[in-house]
Amino acid sequence: MWDYFPTRKKPSLIPSRPGDRAREDSKENLLWAKQAHQVLPSTQFVPPEGMRRWSTKYWNWLNTLRLSSSIRQDVLQEYIHAIQEEMLRLERLEKRMVHEAQQGPRASLIAALQTMRGAALITAVTLVAEVGSFLRFPKGGSFMGTPVWCPIPRPRRRTN
């Protein structure tokens, strides 16, 4: 892996200060990530002006990018493929949520929650999934007063 970036040293070979007591593996990984970020040609690949991210034009632009080495090109294609898979997964989950919100056993409750300002489908379904039964709250204030929804800030205690 280190031969792809010949101008960089392996992080374990870089002298460190005596006060650094981080775990060696995680420290080495963080240093490597910082160095790799400096080497990658991020400034060359800026989308054209006015192009919205994740639009069709943006995807077409991403697919036309050609990197200097084949391994970098493969990594870029794997990233693009992973993002596309996650977008398809989200689409499937949203369709399932719409189906449950319209025909599931809690459809009426989800529809009622969506009438509130700012509560769309995902918010309503999340509330129904997290709360379960709203009958255990006699008033709205008792619902909003539960620490799960509105945590009460407590002062931190100093430990010496």
C-alpha cells in the first residue's frame, strides 16, 4: 500500500514527540489518513460551476473522471458503486415506509402525526416506531418532558 505514495513515509517511521501516548495503530492510521488526503488530487476534480451535487449531470461527470493510475480509478469506481447501492437501498426503505404508512396497522396514527407542522413521513414513522403507544402520556407536556426527547442539561462534575 505504501508504494502508491512514494513521497510519503510510513507513519511509524516519522519521529513523534515524547508526549504522544495514543495507541500506535490508531495513531498510525490517523497519520496515514492525513498524508493520503494531502496526496490525493482533490483540487483537479471540482465539478463545473452551477452543477448540483448528486444530480444526473453530476453522476455523468463522475463517471467521466479518469485518474492517473488504474488502482485509483478502481477505488473511485468502487466508491461510486457503493454510493449508488446505498441510494437504491434508501429508495427501497422509503417505499416500504410509504407502504406501511398507508396500509400498516399504525397507518391512522402516522397520518395524524403528519398533520403536525414539520412532521413528514419519516418523522411520523420514526415517532411511531420509537414511542410505541402514545397512551402512556396523558398530555403533550408529559410526552415532551421525557428525557428521551428533550434531554435536560446537567452540569458536569469535575473528577480529579
